[in-house]
Amino acid sequence: MTGGLVFSPTAPLDEASQDEQDLVARLVAADPAAVGEVYDQHHRAVRAFASRLVGDAAAAEDLVHEVFVTLPRAMRGYRFESSLRTFLISIAVNHARHHVRSATRRRAAMSRLALEPEGNSADPEQVQRRKELASLLTKALDTLPLEQRVTFVLCEVEERTSREVSEITGVPEGTVRTRLHHAKKKLREELSPRGLE
Amino acid sequence: MTDDLLKAATRALHEETADDGADGRFTRARVMASLHQGKVKRRTRLAFILPVAACLAAGTAFGAATGRLPAMLHAISEVVSYGRKPAEPKRSSPQPAPAQKPAPAAKQVPPPLAETAVAPTPAAAQAKPSGAKAEPALSAAKPTPAPSSSAAFQDADGDLYRLAHEAHFDAHDYGRALAGWDAYLRSAPNGRFATEARYNRAICLLRLGRDSEARLALEPFASGRMGYRQTEARQLLDELSR
């Protein structure tokens, strides 16, 4: 994983609107109202990505919190080369390591104690099956290195293009494809012995 | 088969996390509280560093203007070396005595180490007012302004408290309320309403059927350590142990 936010110099956004530039200036000045505004616009996307990446609602919330708290400092490196949402996701990627590790540890402990929390649902069978599959994949993701995990979640679960993923992770598209290939291979191996009915 | 399974699992994870229904208000309030906290910390740091820097600059300027700067520097170095001596008490070959006489100023300046070590930290100064009056939880919904340096920070914490209170007492959504009380206590562990929040958290655990956790959370109240709702807590514990 890259150390900081590295954006490949792909085509910059044509013209950042005046509003957006103002917003960025306010963010750099750590204006809480501006952070609130960005939060309201993008928190769902960031939360969805965080949940998919860490596989744990509480850890995902912590990651979302960290993304928006560190946003003003991170904005100093923002050059309008990608959308704000993509930039937020890249911040999440940069801060994910610790959260993924703690969520993985928690999951391992929970499964040892067989305390996996269960939700209640109106449509039990289908939802239960979906939950099982999602949880199976999350556990398989725990075995991947963070770079491959991030790439798989961004490419396959979030269905982003390799170019977008390259912007977010700051590595060339070729590297993205290689990481994805290795991730899928490992996940297939990981899922095969566990296969569901 | 595995390919299908991987695809199905990927789709399941996508759908499972597509919209978890969380409106993110708690996290938003946490973000705001953290930003305010950061601002307050920066200000406090500045308020501490500026006077120290000003004193240093003024002292240096005074020394330079009166020609006492070398003597002052010498005195400071004497003090520093005097302060260091106890750290290495058992040397086989003790340091030779300084060749020149210490400047008279050196004798007048006491070693500053002990003073700085016991200086109260801002956190200690802001410690929770002990024995907070036991107020009913409902009345705490409308917090009155407390004597504090940062009204904005109070507001951010107040928001967290209000959200948790609303989820608990208006919506009766105890899962959300529990998350809310946790968020408030994380943000303001020594806040004005921390005691009430802890009690309400215990009630949420009870409502959610997490008896053992509830018991642990009620213990300090029942024992009277918290000075709040002792009788109720004791009754609840009695009920739980039946």
C-alpha cells in the first residue's frame, strides 16, 4: 500500500467549479461547517466502502469518523485531479490498515466463541443465505494482504473501473489488475473447502 | 463452482452493505466533536507556547541589551548540568570539577525540574466535577450551559447526548440509544452528563437482554460509587439476580 495519498496524473477534472473551489478552501481552513457539508454529501458512499472493506459495522463507523476528522489536513494535497468522493475513498484506504486488523481480530474471536451476532429479518431464508455468503467472503478477505483486499473490494464489490482504483490507490492500472488476479485466486482457494451447500 | 460462489458472495456483500440504513448522525456528531476538540487543543497549545516564547525572547533581548547574555547562558548551562547530575550517581570516575567558578547567577536559579513535573495538566484541570448532582435523566435532555472554555465543544457533545436521549426516550430504540450513549461517552468520558449517560447505557443493556453486561454497568451505581440512582440500580440488580 502506498504511504500517502498519491494521485496518478490522469486527466484533471475539466474545471473545478467556483463552489467546489470555495468548499475546498474552507476544508483546508478546517471549517467544521464545510466538513459537515461534505459529510452529508458523501458519508453513505464512504460508509458503504468502509463496511465492505472492514466487514464490521462498528469498525466501519470508526473508519468513517477518522476519514472526516483527517479530511482538513488531507485536503492540503487535493489538486482537483479526482472527484471529492474518490479522494475520500482514498483517505479511507490510507487509514484502513488499523481498522481492518482490529475487525479481523474481533471476527476471529467471535467465531472462536461462536458468538456471531445475528440480525432479525422479515424474509429469513434469502436474507440468511445472503448474510452467510457475505460473512463467508468477509472471512476469506481477512486472509488477503491489505493491498489485494482493497483492490478486490474496489473492483469487484464496488464495481469500479481499474482506472478509478488506480487513482484511489495510487498505483498503475497494471498493478491493480495483477493484485485483483491474485486476490481472486486466493479467494477461490479460500472459498473452495468452505463451500456452502 | 467456486467462481459462481465467489460471484454470489461478492454480490451478497455488495447488497448486504449497499444501504445499512444508518443515517450516520452519531458519527457526524462525533466528527464535529473531534474537530472542535482538535481546535481547542491547538488553541491551548498556542496559549501555552506563546507566553513561554515571549518570555524567552524578552529574556534574551534583555540579556543582549544589558550585556549579561553570556553570564545568563552560563548560568543556564550550570543549572542544566546540575539537574543532570543525579541521573548518573555512581560513576567510577566522577567528572572533574569545573575549571572556572560558577557564575553567581547560577546559585540563585533553582533547578526547575521538580516544578514542571508536578504542574497540573489541562486534562486534570478539566476533570469532571466530582459528585455531580443526581439529576433525573429526562431533565438532562435540556442541558444548561456549563462554565467551560469552549461552548462549541459543549454543543457538539450536547448533540451526541440529545441524539442518544431521543433514541432512548422518544424512539425507544435501545440498540440505537446504546450506540448513542457509547458515542457520547467516547467523546466526553468525563462530560457533564457522563454519569447519566452511563446509567442510561446500563438501562439499554438491560432492555436489550444483555443481562451480564447490564449487571456490570449497574454495579457502580448500586454500590453508591457514582452517587446517582443507587436505590433504582440496587432494585434492578435484585431483579436480575432472581
